[in-house]
Amino acid sequence: MVNLLTDPLLRVQTERDLEYLSLPALLARLGQNEVRHLVGIQRHQSDAFHVFLCYLAGAVLARDGSSNPVQAEDFWREGLLNLAGKAGHDAWRLVVNDVTKPAFMQPPLAGGSRTPTSVVNTADELDLLPTAKNHDVKQKRADTAHTDTWLYALISLQTMSGFYGRGNQGITRMNRGYGNRPVVELIRDRMPGRRWIDAATRLLEHRKHVLKEPFGYDPEGLVLVWIEPWDGGTSLELAKLDPFYIEVCRRVRLRGTGAVECAESYTSAQPRIAAKELNGVVGDPWLPVDLKGIDRGKKASVRALTFPPGGITAEHMRRLIFEDELQLCALQKPQPNWKGNMWLVVSVLVRGEGVTDGFCEWEVQVPEQKTLSIFGSPAHKDALEKLSRDAIAYVGIMQNRVLKPAVFAHALGAPQKLDLDDDFGNSAWSRSSRQFESLWSAEYFPWLFSVPECFDDEEELRRWVEILREHALTVLKEAEDGSANHSGRQYRIRTEVRNRFWGGFYRNFTFMRGDHGDGSASS
């Protein structure tokens, strides 16, 4: 059956053409920065596969004593085979009929019953997605799929899944079973090869720090977790693992003759790796540590960063950029020799109890002229960080004290007293608040990074409030234009709404008095 070390399984668009590559060949071509994109991979699987490739490369390089990820195909083939130990080529085969032996990302089945609890016939059904509501991932895309889609689905499932009901355990690199597993990385090039080279290089530096931490990792420990038999009831200790371990959280076996035909799933009573008490803080360099509330006497513990069901917000990105109550790693910081623009990229599949709320990604460009202000000494970045926090605070004031009362007033027909618990008003506000957030979020970082090196706080915040005001007025006008006609009362309602808006604006932003704009009904 297909052997990833030798068979050209992966469809890869290179600078030359569409090519079919083995896994070692892909690593070699990434090192030459010749890969444009992977055919057949879905967007929510891309970062999981990127992390997988980086961990593989880091483990091989660490054992070889090399720091250069630009290597030949044979180097990678030998290194990957060595990681498999006695499992040999079986560890890299997609299908191994003997379930007491490992297959790629599929641990040997040990223990009693070997009756699968479920069987799926497409790669999409195998993937980590319980449902697909708010993103463009649809299960069962095709009844017949290329073999590489099974590989991407398997890696996505085994390295990104949370707890999903009894018998379906989650990964260690996540805060609790119902959390999510973000991938946060600073890059200087969007090309897959350049990104992979930079990540693998920084990984080796990160490894030195992790091995000094009290996780207990073994520098010669297990990397390919799937080569160890698993009965579903026993867990591996971190002390047995290499810090670059590639985990599997589910007992799965692919089946087929000549091609993958289905995947069988088996239950597990315990997680594969025993690290629940660490709340996802296991030294993963793509996963920042959330310190929010730790030093303020709150009942909070150190934990892996988790995004809420609403996904990634500008405030999340601000905290990441300024390391605000977060502990970042090497992959969120540049190398000393980096020049030019950089991008902080974040992706996550947010999920709740047994559901997937949506795949989210956000990218913030950090202009070259701002890299010192962001990644330099505290003396350089403190002023800009304070400005960023103040700007977010002004967003809250504009949203809740200026725009919200105006939207409610319009929705409810401009009553003397607003009922902010009214269902109809809240429905209207839900739409308007989402629109307002979308508008200001798109301008937040361009505004912040347009601030000169030496700036006046009041002047820049005034400029920001002007931006917020215009967006708030846009949202209010669309709410007015899209609502039912109140006939003869329309002019009075519009006047009352605008008076409420401008009254709230000048009451909360007194420094804007005398600024252009008026409170008439026509504004």
C-alpha cells in the first residue's frame, strides 16, 4: 500500500508544473522554495499540515545535529525512517492490514475488542469537523477522493481535535477538551517554502528553551506517537516524548486494497497523552500562553490561548502583537536578520461542545518601519501599546454609549425611555454591532501603524475617534434605510435618533466639541 517515504502521493503545484511528490521530496522542494500550493488540501487543514511538516523537520534536524532545513530528498527519507525506529516503513504506510502494527498516524490496536464503532467512506467524514456551519468546508465533498485527501484529513483529525463525546479524546495542545487549537505565527513571506524554512529554523531555537522547562521531555524521546500500541485505556507521559512529538488523539485505521476505501474508528477511554492538568501549556511554539487575570487576584490559571465561539477579534490580534497578558514563543517573533514587512497570521477552528462554530483566520501586516516599535525594547513599544489599548477602549464607548442607544431608539420608534432588553431592539442591534465591528476592525491596525514614531496621544486618538464616528454614522444610516417606514412619524423618529446619537457622542467625547459634523436630522 502507499508508502509516503517512496511513493509520489502528494499533488503539489510547483513553479514548474503540477507534480506528484513523496513526503521526503516535498520537504526537499520546500527547502528550495519551489512549492506554490498543495492541491487537494482544504484551508482549515493547511496550518495543521504546516505544523506537522515543521515538527517532522525539526525532529530530524535535531537528531542529525544540523540547523539547516535546506536538505536533499535522501536526507529527509533517511531521517524520517529513523524516527520510526523498529516500526520501519509501516509507520509511513497509509494502510497496514495487520492492526497490531502501526500505519501512518494510526496506532496499533492493543487490548480486547477490535470492533469499530464507526466506519466512514470519505476523507471529509474523517476530518475533525463535527459540523460545518459558518465556513466553506462541506463534509462528503466527493464520494471518490484522491488519496492525499485522506492524509490531510487524518493529520487534521489527529493533531487538531478536541474532545467529541464519550470515547473520542482530544489533543494535548489545547486548553481542555472543548477548547480549540490556534496556530499563531509571524511570517515574512507567504510562500509555503519560505514560511516552512523560517519556522523550522526557529523551532530549533525554541527546542533549547523547552528542554530546560519542567515538562520533562526526553531529547531522544518518541516523536511519532502512532508507532506505540494503544489499548484506549492507557496514556503516555510527557517524559517519554520528544518536545516535537506528533500526537494522535483517536484510534483510527484506514482500510482498502490498492487505494484507501474507508476509515474505521475505535473508542478510547483515556487521552493518548497524560497532560490534562497543564491546560494545553506543553511547550508548543504555535500556541501562546494566556496569562490574563493571573496577576490580579482572579481565579485564573496559566492556560493555552483559546478563542471564543465568535472567533478572532481585533483585540485578540492587538494582545498578540503587543504580548499583552500573553506569553509568546519564538514563532511569534522575528529573527534578528529579518528585514521588510512582516505578517502575524492566526488561524483557528472555533468549536463548542460537540459542534464546530467556524474556521477563522486573521492576518495583520506589520510595516517595516514599525518592527522596532513592536518587537523592540519596551522603551520603543510602550507608547504605541498604550495608544492601542486606549483606542480599543474608545471603540467600546462609541459602540455602547453612542451607537447602541441610537440604534435602539430607531428600532423602537424613538420612545422617551429605551428598553435595552427589548427583543426587537436587540435583534436590530445584533446586526448593527456586527457591521460596526467589521468596519472599525478593518481600519484599526492600518491606523495604528500609520502613527509616526513621535506622536501626540490626543491628536492620534482624535483621529481615531473621527474614524469611529464615520463608521457609526454609516451603520446608523443603514439601519434607518433598511427599516420599516413609520409614515408620518419618520421625520420625528429620525430627528430624535440623530439627537440621541450626537448627544451621546459629545457627552462621551468632550474633546471632539467644535469638530465638524452636526446633530441635525439630515446629517
